[in-house]
Amino acid sequence: MSSPLESSKDRDHGGGVDAAVLKWGGQRCDWLDLSTGINPVPYNMPPITVADWAELPDKSAQSALIQSARNFWQVPENAHILAAPGASALIAKLPSLAKIGRVDIPAPTYSEHAAAFAAGGWTEAKINADARVLVHPNNPTGQFWTTKDLNAPFTIVDESFCDIAPNQSLIASTAKPGRIVLKSFGKFWGLAGLRLGFAIGAPELIERLGAMIGPWAVSGPALRVGTAALSDQDWATATRARLKDDAARLDALLMAQGATLVGGTSLFRLYEVENAARWQDKLAQGHVWSRIFPYSRTFLRLGLPAPNRWDQLEAAL
């Protein structure tokens, strides 16, 4: 397996359904995309006003979003929160917050962090690293980390998928110097196109990061939707229960076909199969798009179908 920084030039993503359509045919709307791990039942957005689109976001709307985020994630009072146009926008800036050095990004994991640090001139180190990135839970393995793992002077905890298990969050440790937790709005709430993400951490780091991002980073519609969603604990609780049930249903289907569950979260499942590329091809013939990985010939990752699309997956299998 290549190291994260060595392979960072080949950014490994889910998605890519357009290319699948060209190879296997059909229309884009015919395809069931299970490659991304995004909640297939998105949050029911509140009405968007003309002012949300037409005016620069005012401070009250920005403050309402930040307060909703602070309450939802139980952010320590002495930690600051920055909202941004997606977690990826934050990931690209994070290496600039510390002096260029050596970074530890435990593999396997997704490639965005490695690409950002490589672009910033950092090199890789497994021990005595100046920075460490922990994807929590990890994508694709689902591994959770602990506070004992926050052991570098500059530590980033990527909690893009952690809202499925809030009791596992490491946000309580964010006020300490040199620590930042990332949150992605698109995964759990199923609104990746809204482009909304958060950085939570020590005030000095968050202030510098905010200066890099610039003013009015979050759109008016994203402010409104994010504030509503982060204030809706009932929806979050019900969604966690549904995701847990659907993940168990997906496991039963795949294991009946000979796959072995080896990891994942309730938003995506990681299976080991004899030949992942062959499985992807088989599913694609039924217009179901899955996720395989350049570093493993046996790993197959699937997200959850929408409630009305399970039949398509079963037929493809």
C-alpha cells in the first residue's frame, strides 16, 4: 500500500456516475449512486427567501448558525467555530496554519488531507510528526480514535461522518492549543450540494483560518438551512435510528451474496470480496454505482439506498 502523501496526486473519490453512464449505458437518473456515503434521505429544507439569495449575509444570520452549531455539538465555551463553504475548503487551508514539517495521516483513509499537505510542501512521518490527521470515524474503515491519539503539536480530527455517533465525538478536546475538529454538513444531513462545513478549535487557530477563508464565506441559503437543521435534534435522533436499521439491511443483502463485513459506519459499509472490480462491474450492469479503492483489490464500499431504491440494488446483486 502506498503512503498517503505518495498517492495524494490521485485523489480518490466517490461519485463519478457520469463516467459510469458512458461505460455501462442508461440515463443519469437511472443510476443508483452508492459510492459517496451521503444520507439518501436529506433534511427537509426550510423555505428560502428572496433576501437569502439577493443580499450579503448579515451578522445576525451568521451568529445564529454558529450558535446552533455550538448547541448541537456541545462545543466548549473557550473553543471557536468557523463556518465555511464545505469541509474541503477548510482542508485545503489547514496545512498553512503550521510551519511546514512532517505529517502523519494513518492509512488507509481518503486522500483530501494528504493532497492538501503535499501541496503545502509537507513530508510524511509515522513517528515524531509535527502534525497528525485523524479521520474519525475513518473513511472507509469506520475506525474511531481516542484522546490518546491526539498526540502531535498540530492535530486535525476530521469528524465528517461522526454525527451518526455523537457520543464518540472528540470536540470536548478542541479548546486545547493546536487542535481542530472538522464537521461536514453534507454527509449526515444529506445536503452535500449546499456546501457547508465547520472548523472548531482553539481561538487563535480559528481566527487565522477565518482570515484565510475571507468574509461572507457561507451563502444566505446555507446559513438558513444550516441553522434550521442544527436546531432540529428530533430529526437527528430519528435519522440515526433509521440509518442503523438500513445499514443492517444492507449487510444482510451483501453477506447473503458472499461479502464479508470488515468496517464502515451507518452511512457506508465496507465489505471484503474476492474481486472488488468484478463486483463493481456486476453492480454497474444493474446501474448501481459502488466504491472501490486503488490500494485494495478486495475492498468494496457501499452507501445506503433511498427508501424507494432497494429493489434496484437487490436486482443488481
